[in-house]
Amino acid sequence: FERFIYPRRHKKDYYVHVINKAIQHLEAHKLESNFLFLHFFDTHSPFRPSGYLKNSLLSNERFCNCYDHGCKEGFDNYNFFIKDERIAKLKEVDIALSTFYSYMQSQAWFSDATIVLTADHGITERIKNKPLLLQDRVRIPLMVNDPSLSKRKCDLYIEGSVDLMPSILSSAEIHSPSDIDGQKWPFLGGQKRSQVFSEALHINTYQASIRDKKNCYHFKCPFNQQTREVFYKEKGQIVAYRRTDGRDIENDIDISSQDEGQILSKFYKYISS
């Protein structure tokens, strides 16, 4: 990157303000080719809307610092308030992104531009006695505007952040390294997957999930954040869900010892690679 701008996040300062800097950058370099990567933390917890819009976007029933209270006391009593703040924050970010997109639409280079909007994970609320990588946490937005693509909606297995780099390189007609896990998106000509793998390494726990058309499996074991060591042999019981019409049915199903061995071999195949 020729320019790297990092604004520290304060209670009254939000990353979405960088959009104005991005517009100024593109205006100053409008006769050159550009690659911009904008990272917004605003939609991450605690979600509080900023500025003047806060009073009108939130519902009349509100609870200040509800996410902090939920972290300490459990989210069951705060889910309504957290969802309210999250929706308000998304509206605020949508307004800012709309301004940015409108600017780009007015430029001569827009018809030759590729624009990607995505995220690293879905909702953050923890549900008691449920695996971390539930479907609403791993399903993420992925919107791609590219002159070579027709307008359509795809329901495919895509490994979010992992597939992002090779897909951007492919769109830019740049060769992708062979020693990475990701692959370009199927709608750009990449190979379709029959299943999708997700994983999280957070504090003292490693968790992973595999989803295919019929089932979803959750794996869990201890993890040392200091040494980055994953203790696979100390695994917990695999949790399995059935899947119908692309959705997880979050009722545990029994797994035979033979099936468990086959499922574990799938996890170890992903983990070892």
C-alpha cells in the first residue's frame, strides 16, 4: 500500500468517517488505477450509533451499555436491546456507504470497477450451551459489483475471508499463490465446494465446523493463545445438526462411533492442511 491510514477508535470517533478520506483519495488519483481496502469496525459490538442519528434510529425502549451488561450477565435478557442497537448501527453505516457508492457511480471509471462488500463474521451474541460457530455467526454478506458479472444471487459454499484474496487477485488478472487455502469464488469461475469449513481460535478454545447439504458438525478442543498450540486430542464431544433448505436445525442428532471416526477424519484433513 502506498498510503495506510489508521485512526484510533474513541467513543466519539468511528471508522466509518474514513469514507470521506477515501473519496478524497479517489478524487486526487482519478486518472490512475487504484486498489482501496476500507476496514470498518463500527458494526462490531458494542454497536452504539454515533452522533445525531442515535436519538432517531433507536427504539423508544433502549438500554444503555446493554452489550457490556450482556457480556457480564448473559445475553438472554438483553437480546432485544442489542438487536435494536445493531440495526440502528447498520442503518448508520448504510447511509455512509451509500454516499461513497453514489460518488463512485458518478465517476467515468465506475463501469470498469470491481467493488466488494463483505464481513469477517456474523452476529456475536453467544447462546448458552450452543457451539460458537452457529449458522448466523458464519453466514456473512458478500456483494460483488463487477462489469463482467450479470445481476444474480448465488447460494454456494464460500469460505469468507479465506477466499477473498484469491478472488480479488483473479478479478485483477493476477496469479494467485499456490500455497494458500482459499480459492476464487465460483461465480468468477472457481471450483464449487460440496462442503464448507469454518474455525475460530479465541482465548483458550479452538472451535471448528463443517457444513454440507445434509448435516453440520461442530468440533471443540482447548487452545493456548500464548503458544498458539491446539490440543486436538483433548477434544470434546462432536455436536451434529441436520440441515434442511440451507438452514441448520439446531437439535442435536446422535452419531455412531463409526460415523464419528469419519467425521473426525474430515476435521483432521482440514486442520492438518
